Amino acid sequence: MLRVGVIAATFVACVAFAEPLGLPPVPIPADNPPTPEKVKLGDKLFNDKRFSATGEVSCATCHDKEKGFTDGLQVSEGINKLKGTRNAPTVVNAAYLKTQFWDGREPTLESQSTQPFLNPVEMALPSHDPIVKIVRTDPEYIDLFKRAFGKTGDKVTMKEVTQAIASFERTLLAGNSPFDRYFYGGEKTAMSPVAIRGFDVFINQGRCVSCHVIEQTQALFTDNRFHMIGSGAKQMPKNLDDLAAAVEEVKKKGTDIAVLSNEKTSSLGRYAVTRDLTDIGAFKTPTLRNVALTAPYLHDGSLKTLEEVIQFYNNGGREKETDPVPELLSGGIRPLNLSNEQQADLVEFLKALTSPEFAKK
Amino acid sequence: MKMNRRAFLKTTGAAAMASALPISLVRVAFGEKNPAKDFTFAYISDAHIQQIEGSKFVRNWDMGLIRAVQEANLLTPRPDFFFFGGDLAQLGKKEELDHGLEIISNLRGKVYYVMGEHDYYLDLGKYWESKISPLWYSFDHKGVHFVVLTSILTYDEWTYHKWATPMDRMLAMARLDNPEGSPFLVGEKQRDWLKKDLEKVNKSTPLVVCSHSPLQKIYKGWNFWTDDAESVQTLLKPFDKVTVIYGHVHQIQYNQVGSISFHAVMATAWPWPYPKSYVQQANRLPRLTVPMNRADPFFERDATGWQFINVRTGNVDMEYQLPSNENRSVAFSPKTGSPQDSKYQNVNRRVPPQNHY
């Protein structure tokens, strides 16, 4: 990675637009500077349903622009309506994330995009070959790859395909929300008084900001870390044998396939990647931008509304107060004692994180 | 063991880490020809279970112990047994001890108990002795002689004649930097018992001694100290391989005195700072009267942990399990004849102390 300042310069020079209010410069890998040609190509690849076994699923199927680049389902559906185990995370602002997927099993947007093509419950291709074949022979792609990478024929590989998709994804940015205008833009009326009260809960008694980070000049609403917040606690392996079996499955099938095919294995979270005990059941802090548009919530889509999510945190990582406290719950998660009014205020604040270009018209 | 620690981790350890097992205990034959003597155990300490009122207990301390128990249950291969290193309770109350025992009862395996001052000074160990464990005892396991001492006794005058109520006494002993405090002692009676106990043991038998306070003198103001440490050390020194494991200090410490290796264990409740880093030149910081703040104030398990231990060489390899922090390994090095941190022993890799206060 280049240093941030350099990155910004490169980015602006190549794609020529500035980040919206409330966002830092987009980090750009040194070997994949974005260009308008790459972005255009990436957009087309992102929406191409031919890259699935049935010809019915594209990246955009689960990351639908109309739904904040998610799919509105509890867990995503791939070919033939096959279900995975995880709620589709938004692609918006994924460019800023230090790791990709709920368990951070891939470090970059480029490497992330190789996996859903092959996962049996997603696009289910037997290998990347069909994709490579299409992009080398489809006349439109031949032209686009030539413009974007100066390459044709055998020189076009999955590397260029993933670089183009990642370049497109780096343009999917959300800032300039009522919150940004209020907090960074100095527009005191950009948020409603209720949302302003909710902001106070967010950064104080609610302790939301500890993970959903807001900084002096920017807010990504994630700490890029992994926390066991209580979601998936009911599916988690209860004993050593179960845990060993789940880990064995991860080793045998690979993380991507293992975690999307089995709820129990999915519930391992970050542990499936690191095998560090702290990471059992821990999932990446997602951004909260456009969160009002991306229901349902949590890694398994188990909560339907923002009200339910806040109730869940208020109960210290439990849907009901009577549920047992998960043994390996992150030390940061504990009952918050928020009043009903504070919870309602918090919901209003979260609604103020919707960027205008994504807001439902 | 001819391999040094680093080489060992690189080969055996790395291979084990990559195996299917959820968490890998490094297990190597104790003597090459005697694999039966290869064993590990886990050590949890300083839970400080604290009753607020009735059935309400401090959640943070509960969660620390619950987490350690749950994690230790995921060790594989299974440790031969567990130790609890003392300070199960905060103020020695029956309710606190019972609540702590209930959490520990989920540990899958035999648990040996060490008495801490927070367990003792309310009723002088009566409930502990009746329900949990004798105050001092020894046992043999696969060729290693284990001794458990109650090192947190003190002078009779202080214990029996100074305080209006047992709770006054308990609260006085629970304070750091207390001018009314009193240094810990193993005491003559127990030392006599120890002397007799060790007479039966061959000097080449590896010895592991578990106490709550360090059987060495580190910092008197916080009772990181046992007043008759030298007398106890004198009894241990004739043995070829001695390891003293202690709690109380809530931090990683290690040291070598003659043939005796010292290892401290982490607390599951809260960390203490190193006395040296805390007690520097005069400053205007308020006196430390509450558990230190976390480096990470959000994550209340920061700087706490528990450990598993292998005795493959007859000396102790201490594997610190530190939630959300990098796990640490402190193992006896035959080359230098003292415990060494597998990573931070190297001067170039040490984290420099903060002196900017």
C-alpha cells in the first residue's frame, strides 16, 4: 500500500472525484490504481450473471444498488435459491476495510471477489475458467479489457478481472449524510433534535462508538476489529468435540465453503481464520452507513429491525434478557440500561447515517 | 532438551498449531524413553469474585473467570489437571467463594486450589478448609512433586490482635500501599511441614511449588513479597529443578534464583501495573486505589488472562493466554539457566517502558 496522501493524489488524478464529506481518502493498492476504464469494466463484471453456474446470479444479486448494495434477505441466496449462512454485507465503503468478509478471511477487495464465483451456495462455478473464457471472447469485454489494461487474449486473467471489480467497488462510497453535514459540515439543523439526542447516546451511554468509530474528520463507523457480540451464540459449538469437528471442516473444505454451508461452522467467526481463542464467535464490526437500508442485521441476519438490534445490545448481547450470557462474549458487550426513549433516539440517529444518493426516493 | 525454545516452537509448535486441534498444547516427552511422564496442566488465578448484594456479583470479574474456564475446556490434548491460584473471592465471603466455585465447577477435570489473602482474612481460612482444600499439601504426578503453600499468612499480632472485626482485617489486607498492612509469611509451622515433606523426595525429582504470593521479594508496598521468602528458598534450593508459580501480582513476571525458576500468572479479573513502572519519580497522579484502567477501556478483559503449562523438561514452560492480546510464552532456557520470554527476551524486541509521566 502507498501512504494515504499519495494514494489520494493518485486516486483523484485517475478517477477525478473527491470523497464525500465525512470520509477519508480511499486507500489504493500500488499495483491497481483505478482508472475510469477499469471502473466501467468492473461495473459490467459486477452485474454479469453469466459468471454463475445457472446464469442467474451476479455479484449484484446479493449486493443490489437499490438495497444499499445488500439483498434484504436474512442470509444470501445463490444459484437455485440455495442459502448461505451469512447476511450480505454492503459493498459500500468496503474500500476502506482492512479485511473483507464477516470473518476477514481475505485481505483485499481483489482477493475477496474470487471466492463467491466458486462457492456452491453462491455462484457455484466449478472453476474460474468459464469467466476467463467469456472475458477473452466476448467482443465487448475484449474492447473493455484492452482499454482498461492494454491486454487481450491470454494476457487477460482473473487478476485483471478482480482488479477491475475492485476498482469499481472503490467508487462505491457513502458519506455526506445528515450526520456528516451536522458533525463535519457544521450544519446544525442537518439532524433532527431527536437524532442529536440519539448521537449523544451513541457516543456515551450506548458505547456504540467504541467499535463503530467516529473520528475528528471522518467516520467509517468500524474499528476493523472482530468482536463476539453474542450473535450466533446459540449455534456455537458447545464443547471441544464440536469445535474440533467444525475446525476440521474448515480445514477440509476451505474457510469460504465451510462457513457458508454450515451454521455451526459459520458461528466460529474470526476463529475459523486465526484459531485464536479470543476470536471464537467474533465477527467484524460492520459500517453503519446506510444502516437503515440494509436490514436485516448481524452476521446471520437474525435481527429484523434497528429497534431489535438496539434491544439486543441493551440486553448485553442477548435477544431476550432471560437468555444465558454467552461464555465467550467480548468484554466490551454488557447491559447498557438504556431507556425506551434513549433507544428510540438512537434509531433516529442511525437513520441520519443514510447518504442522499442511496436514500429511497 | 537440546533444542532451544525458538527452534522448538518453529518445528514442533508450529506443526502443532497448524493441526486440526482448536488449541494446541505443546506436548513433548518428559524423558525421551518415558512418554508417560509427558503432561500439561492449566492455571487460572485471581478471579476476585465480588458480591454486590444478595445474588448480584460484579459482572466483569464473573465474566473473566467464566471465559478462562470456557477456554481452558477447549484445550486439547486435555491437560491432566487444573490449578486455581488464589483470590477466588474479593472479600473472603462465603457467598463469593460459593459463586466462584460454581463457575469453576464447569472445568472438566480435577482442580487443585491455592489460598489467596482475599480468600483468607475474613474467617482465616475456615470455610476454605471445610469446603475447598487444605491450606498446604503436596502430591506427586508423573514424576513431578507438587507442593501447595499458603504464603499469605502474616504475623499473629496483626492477625489476631489488631482489628475490631474480621471484615476490618479483610479490608486492611485487601489494600495496596496500606501503612497499616503487614507483609506475607509462610511461617514456621508450614516451613517445618515443608521441610519434612521434602525429605522424602529425591533431589533430582522436578519440584513445582504453587503459592499465592511470590516466594521472592519484589515490592513490599503491594505485598509482591513474602517476608520469609529466603527461608523457604533455602528449603527448595537443594533440588535440581524447582519452579515456583504464584498469582497475586496480576502480571507476567519471571526470575531465576539458584535452581529456582519463578513464574507469575495473570489474573482473570484485572491487571496491575508493574510496580517499577508505577512507582517512579514523584508525580501528581492520584494514589492508586482502584484496579488500574485498561489499556483498552472498552474491552474489559484487556491485560488479563490465564495460562497452560507444560513440564516436558522438568522445568515449566508457561504459555500465557491473553484475550485480544498477543499470547506470550515464557520457558526455561537450558542455555542461560533461567526462564526466557520467547519473543521479548531479545533486547531489540522489547517494548520500552513508559517514563513520560
